Amino acid sequence: MGARASDNAHQLTLAPEDDFCRDEQGLIGLLDAAGLQSAACETLRWDHRASAAEWWGGPDAGAATIGQIVVSQTPEIRAGIKRHFDLLSGEFTGPDGPLVLPHAALPASACA
């Protein structure tokens, strides 16, 4: 078995009693539990396009949780993470070159 990256992601998660499903019903339930009225939510989906270099730039620079995990690794592990990124990004490369990354957002509204 090869070397593995370590992460502290488990330290950044919500307590089970505070967690909620990341879908329309979960977000509506969260708003309802906060005492808000007429909660509504709709999923919006789109494809984000970016070059693989642009997409790797954030984690490689330490941006966000994934970036902090990446930059905290040894050079050997970082190189392995990059190799896996390159393999995975190949699956999302569009016919015109950039990555085509499916995204979704859950805009929600409610009244106090």
C-alpha cells in the first residue's frame, strides 16, 4: 500500500444533531427549524468551464479546506494528489479542451 494523504476534515464537520441533508428538503427543513415561514428552495444546475490548470491552482495554493489538506502534505504525497487530479480531470475534459464540471446550487428563501 502506498503513502496516503492525511486530513483533518472530520474536525470540520457539523455535530450530527446540527447536520442536515444537502438537498431541497433538507434546506427547507433547516429554515423551518429556525422558525422561518414559507420556506422554499429550488435546485439550479449548470456546467462550470475552467482549464485544469485553473482548477488545480486553488488547492495547490492552499485555498479552502482541500487546499489546506494538499499543502500540508509531503512533496511525495502532493505529487500523488496531483497525479490523481490529472487522471480525474481527464474524465471531465470537454471536446473543446476545458473541464466541464457539473454544479448545483440550492437558493432558498423564507420569511421571518
